[in-house]
Amino acid sequence: DEEPAPPPSAAPPSLAGRKLSLDLSRIGGPTPPDGSPAMARLTTNTQAKLKLNLAELNTKAQPSPNAGSEPRPAWEFDYSEISLGSRIGAGAFGEVYEASWRRSRIAVKRLLCQKLTESARREFMAEMELMSNLRHPHIVRFLGACLEPLHMSILFELCATSLYDVLHVKRQSLTIKYSIQVLKQVALGIFYLHQCKLPVLHLDLKSANVLLDEHGVAKVCDFGLSHIKKETAVITARMGSPQWSAPEILRGKPHDESADTYSFGILLYEIMSCELPYRGVDTFQVVIGVITKMLARPELPAECAFPQQLQELMRLCISEEPDDRPRLDRILDVADEALEQLALRPQLSGASLLPHFSPAAQRPPDGGSGGGSGGGSGGGRPL
């Protein structure tokens, strides 16, 4: 019978030493004798290399300063990327500049309220995320936003002018057909906002917040910043646009899409009369008068040349009770009917609207122009 194999024994120290000598020889050539100065230097160098490698590994293992934080949104940009030009508008919530960004001309709105509370900052982030997903030919295109302290800004496409600028500054005459087309385009933009999965209320619709591009196409701007506007109003004690605001807004009551319908009715008046609403009445008096129902709504002149159904539509839109105001889809139906009637009477579609201007008509009401991001008397172009 074969004898069982002896159990394995630990390797003798000399074998381990030979293996160590082999490893060291691969690092630096022939291994010096133990205890020699050369061996001491080799050991020191080897330890230094090992420490260096461990340090590198430790550095790689350190978590990044941004580890665990939310990823940067695709729409966020660095303020250093833009080059500001001239200021082209100012309102209660921000100043608008023409600027250059990534070799394109754009509009930049610098917010007046730069120090937001944590909750307001989260709301701002959510609103920017919402705006980045909106796509419509009659909504001004959102390009991005800067979240850097003291440089909080929003980037938009640059448009040629604003409806306020056309009506009240340049005093350009508009044909009835083009005026109705602009009203329809504005209604389409607001209707799109209202039909979003989470409805977006504008709450600051007025001529200064209707931009016109180089082709005369209307685009609605300065929506989706309700939380920023509230915070700015508290800090700066500035009002938005009471002349266009629904009574329930001025009273601080609950509101819905019908509040935008009211503002659209005031915009109808503004276009059909070529006048600012409540011209010559102080803003504070407008607020008190609307809240107490002591101030009559704006009325069109008897010689108004617009189709009768549009005049009646305006009166319905500015009804006191929200339930009495028409929805945007009905407003669009009336606009289509008016355009169809003009097509049958071409002699009326080209009629010009010559505004009845006075020095007071050239100035916006106190706190009214550019209440959001429109231009108003500060240039009247974007936002």
C-alpha cells in the first residue's frame, strides 16, 4: 500500500525571502544584499511608490463635491456665457436686455428679486422646468435660465417689438384684419397654456406682454413666474398690472383660467380703442374702484369699427363674475367668425385704426407697463 502524502507545511522563511527578492528585482534590477545601504534606499523608494499609489487610490475614492446632488438641468447656463447689450425694457419684476449668447442675439431678463427663499427657489426651478417643455408658435420661446446668486436671469428669443410699443409708443395704425389676427394668435397661445396637463395661468396678460416678431406674428411672454412675482411684490412693494387684473385677483380670492379671460377682455378694449385702460386714473384708485365695484369698466367709443360680435365678446370677458366669462375656445370661435365676415367684406378688412392719442395716452399707467417682462416705455421689445 502507498503511504499517505504528508500534510503541507508552511513555506520556509527562506522561500518567502526568495519570492520577495524576485518581486523587488522586477522593480529595480538586481537585489542588493540585506542590510546594505543600497537595500535601505531601495526599500525607502519602494515604500514611497506604494504610498503614492495609495494616495492616488484614496483620492479617487473621495466622493465628488456634487455627489448625491441633483443633476444640472439641461436648460441651466452660466452667466459668463452671455454678453449683455442695451436695456430694452423694465417692469415690476425684472429688467430686459438685448444680449449675445452662443453667437445668437437673444433677450435676457434679469430678475429684480435675486435672494429667494429656499421654497421660492424650488418653485423657480419647477417653473423653469415647465417653461422648457412648452412649444407653441404663439408662445415666446424659452432658451434657458441662470441660477447663480446675484445673476438670476431667464433667456428668451428676441422679438422685434411689443404690441404696447406699436399701439402706444410708435402709434402705428393697424388694419382691422391684422388686429383680429393678433387677437386670435394671443388667444391660441393662452389656450395652449390652459390645456397643459397642469394648466398654466398667465395672470399678467396685457399689450406689453404680447411680442411681435419680424413677421408680425404675436407671441405671448412673461407667464409661469407667479411665485417669483409674489416674492418680488413682497420685497419691492411693486404692483403688477391692476388695470388688466381680474377682480378676484385684486381681492386675493381663488382664481382659475377665467382670470386670464378677463385680462384678454381688457386687451380687446386696448386694441379696439387704441387706448390704455382706465387712462388718467391712478393705479391705486383702479385697485380700490375694481375691488369695491365703484369703478365702471372701460367702454368702447361709439364709432368703434370692429365687428359687433367682438365688441360684445369684450363685454362678456370683463364680466364681474368669473362664471359669466367665455372660455378661450369660445373666444377663438368668435375670432374665426369675425375673420370670415371680413373675408366677405374686403373693403372693411383693410380699414386702418387711427388711435385718438393724447399726451397721457403715450404713458403707461403707474406700475402698469412692463409689469411682468414687457418693454413698455423702456423700449417695448422682448418681455
